[in-house]
Amino acid sequence: QVQLVESGGGSVQAGGSLRLSCAASGYTYNNQCVGWFRQAPGKEREGVAAIYTGDGSTYYTDSVKGRFTISLDNAKNTVYLEMNSLKPEDTAMYYCAARLPALGCLSLWYWTYAYDYWGQGTQVTVSS
């Protein structure tokens, strides 16, 4: 059974950093698009970043470019989201998601409907 388990969330002050982890169990990341999404109260879930495990291509939404970095550790079968210079508007529940093997993330990386597996989420709270 495929499971994605997020960890690393917490509470930080503005300007601080956190590193989120998304560990896969039951299978190995293989030519898949793995994404990080977030959902703030009263808002829709939005794509934050994604990585294609086949070639390491990365994708970011504009609001996090230059501050967040997504990466893959093949040995640990884990995708990370390094978040720096955090802002109060980054406060949300963060979810990781994975698509079935494909030829890339392409423009679908941002959309929740493109993903087949989801983790349970980890809360990130940034105070001003």
C-alpha cells in the first residue's frame, strides 16, 4: 500500500526556516512528479513546488521562488521542501502528493487533480 508521510512542520517567527519531509513507503519514487501543496483556512489548496524524480526538474509557484527549495534523496526515498525567509502568509497545512509514473510534471504539477497519492499533511505556522 502506497503511503506518503509528511513531517517537519512547526511554528516559527517570520524570517525563520523549516524543512519538510515527504517519505514514501510501499513503493519507490520512480519517474514521478512529487509535489508540495498548502492549504490555509478558508482557501483552496494550492501548488507550492514539485520535482520530477526522473531528471530532477523542479517547479515553483511565484510566491516561493528564491525562498523554497524542493529536493529528492533517492537513498532515503524522501522528498524535501526547504523553506527559508518564511512569511506569515506561508502559514498553512502542507501536503505532499505523488503522481503515477509519467514522462514529467509538465504544467500539470500545480493542479491537485493531477495527483494520485496524498499525505496527511503537516502544519506550518509563521508568526510576525
